[in-house]
Amino acid sequence: MKRTILLLISHSCNLNCRYCYERFKDSKRMTWNQVKPILEKEFENSNNDIESVDLLGGEPLTNFELIPQICNWVWDKVPAMRIFIRTNGTLLTPEMKSWFISNKKRITLGLSIDGIPEVNLINRGIAYLDIDFFQEHWPNNPLKMTVFPDSVQYLSESLQYFYRRGFNIIGGLAQGVMWDDKSCEELNKQLDLLCDFYLDNPQIDVITPLFDFDFHKSFWIPQSQDEADPPCWEVANIHTYDCDGELLPCHMFSSIIQGKTKRETILFEAAKVKFELFLNECRNCPIRWCCKNCMALNFQHTGNFGDNINRMLMCKAQKVVAYSSARLLIARATRNMLKLDTNNQKEAISNAIRYINLFESSHNE
């Protein structure tokens, strides 16, 4: 199985995004003496099963001096190995830009940005950054956007702005924050606008996972523990190392997210988890598949893997998103924009209609 090596090279960040689940930022940064043994261990047997090396934070560019050291070591082993770095793009200096440009055939610099300047000012406290740099050198790499309640009124405008610039976009709802009735109503309006836009511009890929068309997975209810999914920890295909060099089940176990106290117990508690844990109220939900139950995020908020924080904070918003996804899927089918040539696709259409009726009946009561 192919795997990715993910290094959290910095716990620090120059921004303080209002939705950020990394609530325990500190000054910790990986050193080369910590990274080298990790790379040696990961590359000691075979390089063929390593797909890429990802460098994240915090904001990874706060530890830029380590990045060339990592890259050069990896490229000595595997000259064509791809290095991926997700950044907020605000710390780029001329020297950094020059180095990234000279290595852009083997480095992908992915930009995290939430929309037009008004959105970034609300969400991140900074309005402008050099998106032209990313468009010029990594035009095929999608921007990553987080949809936040306090700026959701700009969602359609922001996406259409980026599409006009030639970008693709990935992203979804901010988790761990409250989506109230007012923000859900605005979210519904914005998604209506986007549905019309996507129907008029079928050549443009929709933003995922915000829109999710896999309705063939909906309405499935596990009847027993044997049918439950295993824990979502990524360790089988992503080897994540924290700033202290410890291997984690996924990056959500880092102390930058869990804090010192929970970080000391979460690995012990995770070892006991054999199946996905979720609230009984969520068991019968028809859209369980698209409402990501991040057990590590649950643990951060409640100290319990099974307390689905999504149900407490964003259940209504997730239902609105699923409703818009279903409507867009049906509209595409009605306009003969889909090839319904598999059982999964036919079942998706049937379930989407079923969910639309369920959603509308619940809102008309």
C-alpha cells in the first residue's frame, strides 16, 4: 500500500484563524536532528511504497530553514519524490519564492485561502496575499477553502472569483464552530446560487467535499457492531509525526490540537477503539456518510471519542449541504448531464430524491 510521510514541522502560526481547531499553538519546531532519524526509518526498506512527503504545521513556513534540508535528503534518495506543503501564503519572502520556483517540478505549494479579501479579513485577520504567485507556478493545484459562518454570505462570490481566475477549489464547512439558524439560512442561499452557477458552467468542477454526490451511500444504517466502520485513523496510509518526532494515528492527535493534558491520554484511549464510535442519534441519520465524524475532534471538545461534536454544532448546516448536493445531482440528471450507467449512480439518484423529500417535509412541518 502506498503511504505518505507527513511531518508537522512547526506548531507556530502567524495567523489566528477564528475557526482553527489548532487551539494550542506554541513555539515548537522540528529540528533536522529530529527529522533525519524519521526519514531514515521510513526510507530504509523500500522507496517504492512512499507516494509523497507532506510538510504541515501550524504554518510550515515559520520553519522554512528546515524545508530545504528535508527536500535535499529526500531527493538524494528518490530524485522524483514529490514534496507537498500547505501554507497560508502570507510569509513568503523573495528568497523563499526563488527557492520554491527553482524546485517547483518536485514541490507543490498549496495555498489555504478562504475567499475574496473581505472573507480573509473576517476569518483570518489579513485581507491580501499574493495569489498570482500560486496561479503562475502551481495552476493545477486546488486552493483550499474553509466555509465559516460569519463570512458565509460571500461564499458564492468568492468561489466564482477564484473560478474566473482559473483556480480549482477544495474545501468544506468549518468544524468545531457553531452553525446557528441564521448562518444556515445564509448557507442555503449561497448554495442555491452555486447550484445555478454549476449548472450553467458544467465544465467547472464543483467544490468538494462541500458538495458530495455519493448518495448511493446514504440511508445505510449499521445493524450491529460488526457492520460498523473501523476507526478513521490514517496511520495505515499516512505516517504522521508530531513536532517531537512521535508517530501519531493522524495529525488530529497532535498536542497543537489536543493540548498537553488530552495529548497525554488520547493515544492510550485510542488504542481501545476498535470501531467508529458515534451517538445513537446519528446511527439512523441518512447522511452519515457525508457528515465527517472526526473522533479526534470529538475528543478535543469533550474528552470522549463518541460524542459527535458535529451534531452539537453543525448538524443543521450539514443537512443543508446534503440537500443542495442532492438538488444539484438531480438537476444534472434531469438535464442529461450524467451517464446513469452503473447501479451506484442509479441508486444515488433514487436516494437523492428520497432525501430531498425528507428534508423538505421536515422543514414544512
